[in-house]
Amino acid sequence: MKSKWVLAILLMFLCLAFTAFGALAKNAAIPHRMAAYDGKTFTGFQDPDYLSYDQALREYLVKRIDQRFGIALDPKKYSGFELLEIEALFKCKKSNESYDIFLRMFPKHR
């Protein structure tokens, strides 16, 4: 009778351990360059740290948009926040709408 309880507790412990290690493994991905800016504050748009953050954000988003939607954008033409908006609009677009409709909404600069 005791062996049943010991076996049940051991099985429950193993299931819990596999679940915990599986959850940790999913979050153990290699961090991208954006993780270096987590929690930082900037003094303004001319702050060198902000400029490097914006550059890293633009490169990351251009790569992500290309992977998800197959649209190659130039990171020099859009700011990081514009690319965030573009990605959000692409996610909401209808299947019969063109990507160009959304890209025309953003002025190209630089």
C-alpha cells in the first residue's frame, strides 16, 4: 500500500519537474539586441543611447516584417515607431487589400 503512494508521489513530482523545465526551455531563447534596452530611459531624441535603440528597433522590425509578411522594407526610410504601426496594420489587413495601401500612409524620410 505504501509503495503505491510513493510511486504516485514520485510520478507527480516527475510530471511537475518536466512541466517546469519545459516552460523554462521555451523562454531560454537567445536574446536579441533589443533586450539590451529593456528598462532604459532616454533624455530625448538626440540621446546617443536612444539613437542606437531606434536603429536596433528598426533593424529588428524590418527583419520581423520580412519574415512574417514577405515585405522587404528599408530601415532608413521609417522610424522604429512607424515600423511598429506598419506591422500592426499588416496584421489587421484584409486578404484582398494590398500592402501598398498601408505603406502610402507613412511619409518616407531620411
